[in-house]
Amino acid sequence: MAVNCFKMADMFAGCGGLSTGLEQAGFTPVFVNELVPEFCSTYKFNHNLSDEQYFIGDINELNNNLDRYKEYISDLDLVCGGPPCQGFSMANRQRLIDDPRNQLYKAYLKFLSYTRPKFFIMENVRGMANKIDEIKENFKEFLGEEYTYDFRLLYAQDFGVPQNRERFIFIGNRMGVSISDVFNKIFEKKRTSFVLRDALIGLPHLESKKEKGKSNIENELSGFTEMDFKYVENEFYHYINGDKKISKLYNHKNRYNNPRDIEIFRRLPQGANSLHESIADIMPYKRRKDIFKDKYFKLDETQICKTITSHMRFDCNMYIHPWEARGLSPREAARIQTFPDDYVFQGSQNLWYAQIGNAVPVKLAKAIGEGIIQFLK
């Protein structure tokens, strides 16, 4: 952890991708809220906090009991979070804050109005930019005139992340700091992106499991939850791990695939999807092939990866390994999300994928944190 430590609360924390990057930048998480217990188990496993510093449950319930947590949420330097916000369509005439689908967005504003941190971050999908004037009005209603705020669309690949991922990042502060200055500091952290091959090289070969419904089976062919391992210490290794010497490989397991899918995985060339002629004779859904053109997609090792999403918990057919007849493992997805190799995911294998797919890329979060922290030192 960085020498300079500043107190941070993480709302909608998930498994901790945003927190981990901000922690690498010098922030110290002191309070965490997450609804899903299994996701919070991963956060707890990888962070040194007491049980009292977690609220596992609905943020609306938390907001009704904030006085209980004054010890942890007073005098915060930063509050961060990405509240799910379904009702932001341009066609939606109802105000964001009044839309019942956006109760978590409203609850985040209530938490900020109570804690009044020096800085806050709200991250979300790019569609939120369509409602930026309304968002600023909402924040003004809850926080008054003391805060200044603005947004940028940030691209993870601009900060080295080997992935095509775009996020709406809304930053505010009550220190009189220009938000343009903050984003300019963040943009100073830009670097050339790694490509998919950098994240995958050196990891053990895996094959699809041959038996369906046997999640507890672990072996050298289908992988292990934990195993001794010697990493290739290339530039990407040091990018995500720093100078740490990691001797274990975690969450590198493959799932079951039926023989037809395995054959599709094998035949497809890199960068090809369901419409490719190499699989025309065995491709399902032929009558609706245009709809299902992305049902299968083989990743290209020379490019950045397509956006890692929580859909991987259902299947990895859209994330076919570039040189093996299988989908990406959770560990490979975690590396693409720039989690350190010693970050261990808890719960079932499908939940590993869900947690990883929902996370903010760690190194994108670190760049954001490094930009903000310069105005707190």
C-alpha cells in the first residue's frame, strides 16, 4: 500500500475492483457496503477490515442506520460507488431521481449528503452521460452549492488495461478543486495498452470438463481453485502485481462444454464469430444466425479483449480462448480486468465470473485514485 493513506468508503463494492485500484493509489477503505454476501466474502478475504466495517445489505437500510457507523464514516476523504441506474433512457421523461428503478442512485445521494466526503466518485455506463444536466441538478439538491462536479468517459485501454471497456466517471469535491484539473491529472496516467496475449501468456493449458454438473472436480486438465505455480515475470506480470513474488495460481478452472461447442471453439479462427464458414455445418440457430452472430466469438490475441461482463457466469462462448478450444478461465478474465494474481475469488465458479465481470478494472481505478489523491496530499 502507498505510504500516504486517505480514508475511503466504498458503496456497491462488489468484489472490490474499484477499491483495490484506489487502495493501490493510496486510499484506505474504512467502510464497505455490498448487497450480495458472496461478493462481500471475496472483498473480506482480500482486505484487512473488521466485520464492523462492512454493511452487507441494501444501502437504503444502511441509510436508516448511519449513526451506528459514525466511527467509520466521519471525515472521509473519498466515497466511491456505481449505483445501478436503469431509468436513464433519453426517451424516459420521468426525472432520474423520481424513477422507482433508480432508488439505489437516490440512496447513494443520501449517503453522500450524510457523510459529505472531500471527494466522491460515481461510475456507471456511458448512457448516464445523456442525463448529465439532470444528474448535476440531483447532486445539487442533495449536496447544495458546496460541491463542484463533472464527468468524463474513460476508456480502460487508455490506461494499459487489455480490454475494450468504457465507463462514465463522475467526480465531485468540496475543496474548490477544478474537476478539469482532476481529470487532467488522471489523463497523465495514460499509457500504451497491453493486448490479450500479454494477459494469457504463461498460464497453464486447460481443457473443457468432460462431465456436466461436476463442479467439485479439479485436476491438471480442467484446472484448480488453488495450485503452486511459477509465473512468467514479464512486463504485464509487474504491471498488475508490482514487485510481489506470487507462488500460487488461483481460480484457474475451466467449465463443462458439450462436444459440439468444443468443436466450434477448435475450428474458429481468431477474431471470427458465429457467421464464419468454418462452422457453418455445425452452427446451431442457423435460421436466426444474424441475431446469434455473437453467440460464439474467438478472441484475437493481438488485440485488446472485448469487454469482460458478468454474462460469463452463464457461458464463455463469446470469450473463446485464442489458442485453446475452451472459454477463458476466471483467472484469465481477472487478469484482463488487471486484478493482482493473488486476488482470490470466493463462492462458486459461476460467481467468480459474475464478480469479475461486474468489477471496475483495477488499473483504471488506480489512475482515477492517483489523479484525485494529488489534491488531498
